[in-house]
Amino acid sequence: MNTRRMTALAIVALAATALTACSAGADTGAGSDVDAKQATSAEDFGGMDALVEAAKAEGQLNVIALPDTWANYGKIISAFEDKYDITVNSADPDVSSAEEITAAKNQQGQDTAPDVFDLGSAVALDNLDQFAPYQVANWDDIPEGSKEKTGLWVYDYTGLVSIGYDADAVPAPKSLDDLLGSEFAGKVALNGDPTQAGAAAAGVYLAALQSGGSADDIQPGVDFFQKLNQAGNFLPLDPTPATIASGETPVVIDWSYNNLAAATENEGQRNWKTTVLPGSAVGSYYNQAINVDAPHPAAARLWQEFIFSPEAQNLYLAAGAYPSTLAAMVEADTVDQKALDAVGEMPADLVQFTPEQTEQATSLLAEKWAAAIS
Amino acid sequence: MSASATRRSEAGSAHAGPAVSLPPTDASDASAAPAEARPRRRPRWALLGLTPFALYTLLFLAVPTFLALATGFFDGDGAFTLDNLTALAEPAVLGAFASSFWVSAVTAVAGAVIGALVCYALLAVRPDGLIRTFVDAASSVLAQFGGVMLAFAFIATIGIQGLVTVFLKDRLGVDLFADGVWLYQVPGLLLPYLYFQVPLMVITFMPAMEGLKRTWSEANATLGGTRSTYWTRIAMPILAPSFLGSLLLLFANAFSSYATAAALISQGAQIVPLQIRGALISETVLGRENLAGSLAIGMIVVMVVMMTAYSALQARTERWQR
């Protein structure tokens, strides 16, 4: 009941404020003479080894909104834990980017607050004062335009909008319009509500690009889903690995890395295939950022170093996501060639929405989406 | 739950009223005198006994409600604005209010009618018998059986791969979702909501039904009344206030229900509590956090209108009861 929820929220907010006040004077440093909160590179700690020492002294890292099955985060987290002997506390894996920021604000000053964020670009650009600037050791490997110049946010990985389908339940879709056919009745799901989730919005953008729209005009995408709904083919259910395993969502429009992960996870149970439609592809980088009030500032910075190292970047690639240092890794021959071959080269006509285009598109969604699919 | 607790006790007192006033006039005169004198004798400081409850209500209901509503009048930077209120007129928001109202009204009326019929049927069994005990216990449990558990129960039975759905499809050739998957849209809320509305009606309305005295129907028969005059002239007017009170409770219950809908509906945010969720957590449509406050104001306005209508109605029906 919403009154109770509101009450609970308010109490949490009050408690958070009270606790912040109490702990304001507490010692947050890790005991070294370096103020980890101010460090903008490993150099500020006195080199990588000193950063590792400081992070190990903290011993903990709080991450949020990182599902184990999302872009290989399960493996990335355990690789980090094994390598540095730091415990990673993964909170609320399924929350949205906006909720990550809310959690950081509500828990400010508590030792459970998130240290690092994994954010969609819209939310990242909207909350710059929540981030601490930091440049990783291989800063130059990240292309210009893929990073804020002081390192407030950095592009990390992108997927392509793909169609995942159970090959035993439906024929392989060759084009978007195939999904309107009767063999897809009640079967086509979108990963979330596009007025709330970035992955779902990207699905609508792809539909727009594939049916005559553009990044400046996504109305054809909304129209497509309206047709899909009128045909009785749209399945208004939020797909998860569980719904894919149970067969409730036989067709899922989602990031390629999520659909590829579903295939691995359901091996032997579901014949899950992933296809990226020919023509325009839609991508959207997720960003890494450090919470300016991180309770474990050194571990947060070490996490960035690890995330952008070839080891973790190759793990993203293995999951079907394109990491932002891909070009540099190919050049330095540190790329996991087998993974790259499996995922395929990045498509040439990859469309990324600019912040302005995203804002325009989402306000159209806010206005039209609910009506289109009901 | 404090709102519904009050409502329940109102429903209880509504039937207690006529029960006291119906005995012969001389008896009621005798009992009226001490009843009037009592409040004067009660010392002022006795009100202090209310403090814990008042404090609790203030801290955990009034203050949070006020804070939540206040956010509706500010923008993201903390400046005063009426934009959030004007946003209530957006077609998507109006549509959500209409759907919320529709779902609440349908499940409240259906729940109240079915629940009242169950109560009527229960009058025929022994009050301390096995059936009555069983129905009472089941109602108390099921009235609180909401949220994710309830949604899951429905997904597991009549979901796309649910037991019942698959059985009907494979054995009888009946496709529950031939015209689209309605369980995950607004019409899909009706069945799950009824699942807790009917038991809630049984709990709240049963005391009023039990207040009906056998002697009244005997008196009616003695004076030459028929069974229908008993119901239309005696039982229904007496039951009306508590029936309407329970109906309102059911409406409020459905109107504010969040978790069941949140677990079932993931597309479109067609009802107001889901719009509030969307405004708070969206990662695509940004900067609408404070719209949640004005949506809450809208919900409270609807409830105030309902409550006012109810009390006006009750004042009318109570006139003859004094």
C-alpha cells in the first residue's frame, strides 16, 4: 500500500539524515597519509601498489545494480575478489540507474552506501555532482568522446539491441515485421518499460530506426509497438532469466549481452538464439563513475582500474558487450580473440542517441507509451 | 492500516447503534441519562492516554504524508513550482487515475456484493461451528494475502506457463490468452484484487450481519410483514451504513494497492501507484521525482471526496436510527 511505502521512505530518509549528522565527524580515511577521496589517479596514492594496499586495508567494496547475468558481472566481481582479496557487497542488483543515485543520496555517510556506479548516460549526465573524478592508468586507451575529461564518468561497455528467441517455440525473425506474424502471438517481450528502463527505450529506438524513423523521430518505434500490441503479439511482461527459463517469454528484445547470457544460462533447457537485425543497430554505452561520498574510496578507485584493465574488458566482450577500450586492445593484441570472433565486429552503422535526442525521445515516450500498449 | 482500523470500528458501531435504540422507550430513557453524564465526569488528563497513539500517528503517518505531499510543490532544485500539479492534467496521468478508479470501483463493488452474500450464507450456520470457524480463519488470512505472493500465485496458476493455463490448453483446447496476455495488464488486476477484497468484506461486514436480531424478523412477521418487507424496510436500512462503509474500505484498499500491481504489470504504469513508482525510479524520463508528490496529492483528493460522500450518506441514513 502506497501510504505505508511513503511512510517507510520518509523514515529511511529521516534516519539517513540523522545518521549522516552523527557520522560527519567520524574518521573515514584508511589510515594512510593519502586522502583517497581526493585522489584522481593511482599516482596520487604513490603508484598502483600503494592503491592496492589502501584498497586492501579498506577490505570492502559496495556495488549496486549489477546483476550477475548482466554483461558478465558475476565473473567480473569474483575475479576482482580473488585478485585483491576484497569483499564485494552487491546490493539491489535489479534497480535502475536512477535508483543507484537515490541510494547514494539516502545512504550518504553510511558504510553501506554504494562506492561505484554503473549508469546509463542520461542519468550520469544529470548527476555530475555525485561523482568523484578519476583517471585510470590506461586512460589513453579510452577513445576521446567516450569520457568526461576529468574522469567524472567514463564509457565502459555497450551492447546492441538484439532479439533473443526460443528457436523451438518460434521461427527465426528476419526482420522487425516478422514479429507481427501470428506465430508470435503473445510472445514478444521488451526488457522493461521504456519510460523507466534504458534497455527497453533502446528497443523502441531500434524499432524506430528499422521502420523509417530516425534518432530525431522515434514515433515510428512507438507505432510499431502499438501494432504489435494490437496484433496481440506484445507480451507486457518484464523478462528475467527466470521467465526465459520457464518459457514465459519466448521472444525478448534486449541488449545482446543479456540475450547471449540467457543462451549460456539455459543451455540444454532452452534453444535460445540471439539475432541482431541487419540495417541500423542501436547501442548505448553504460558509464562507470565513483560515488563522491564513497565509504571505501580507495577500493572504489581500484575497482575502476580493474574494470578498465584488459582482464575485465575481455570479460565484458565474452558476454557479448563491446568494451570501450576494444580498439586499443585489438591494437595491443590483448583482446580475447576467440570472444571477439564469437561476438563479431562492431557494426559500422551503430547509432548512439545524443543526450538531446534521448531527452526528446523519452519525453515522447512519457507522453505516448502507456496509450500505445494498452 | 490505521485508516482501515478506524473504518472497521465505525462499521462495528453502526450496527451497535440501532441494537441499543430499538428496545422499548422507557428502557432507552433510563440508559440515556448516565450515558450523557459520563463525559462530564471524565477528567481532562485522561486525554493523556491518547498520547502514544497520537504521537505514533503524527510521526509515522502525518509527518511522512506531509513531507511526501510537500515535494509536489517543489522542483528538482528546491524552488517552489506548480508545474507538478499541472502535470496531473497530462493524458497519461489522467488515464492512470481513470484506470485506478475503475479497477478500485469494480473490485470494491464485486467484492462487497460477493462478501455480503457469503456473510448472509454464514448466518445460517452455527456461530461456533466448524464451517464458521474455518471461513473466519481463512478470511483473516486471505484478506492480508496480497503483494508479490499473490501475484506469484496467479502467475503460477493462470500465467502463460501456469498449471491451469497449460492444462486448459492441452486438455480442453481453451486458450486463456487468445486475445492477448491480459493477466499482465489492467484487467489482470481484477481477479487478484478480488482475492483479498472478498475476505476483507467478510471480516468487516460479518459483525453487522450478526447484529440482525431474530426477534426483528419475528416482530415483522407478527405485524403481517413479508420476507421482502423485512429485508427492504428493516434489515437493509440497518445494514446500509456498514455496507457502504465496508465498500469504501474496499475501494481505498484497492486504490492504494501497490505491490500486487507492481509484480504483475511491468509495462505502461497504467494505475496511479505505478505512475508514482515510474516518477521515482525512471532512468529514462528524468527529473520527475517531484511529480510523485503531486500524484500522491491527487490520490488523497480522490480519497477525501470519497470520505466526504460517505459521511454525507451516513448522516442521511442515520437520521432515522436515533
